[in-house]
Amino acid sequence: MDGRAHVAVYAVNGEQAPIDVRLTTPYGDAKRSAVQPDAGAYVLVSSRATSVPAGTATVAGYLWDGVGHHEVRTVPYAGVACG
């Protein structure tokens, strides 16, 4: 892209109702509101460096149905070095 390493995180809503999703990496995060069932949420963040060591990202889903539900998953990603 631009000689910098990037981290991309993609999550799909597997619930029957819209959810809010927060995608977090060591390089930044993003929130997507009202992600529809079977739709995806995506974030691409720049490390501002030419390489990224292997690490983890956090995907948190929030379902507001009068009670509120919250689920968090930690997902690994591979390291990358740009030339």
C-alpha cells in the first residue's frame, strides 16, 4: 500500500438482531453501530511502521435488547514486514 504495515480485523454478526461492534488492535480501534445480522464489520489500521509483530485483536459485540448482552473474543493475527 504505502510501505507501512497494516492490521485488518473483520467480524460477522451471527446474531438475529443488529449489534454494535468494537474492533481493537494495538494500533487503533473502531466502532461500528447497528451491524445487521450476517453483515460484517471491518477495520484497517496502520502501524506507522514497516513491520508488525504477531499479536492479538479484540472483537467485542454489544446487543441492546432491553437487558443488554456483551461478548468479547480475542483473535490472533500474524506478523508482517513490508519491503
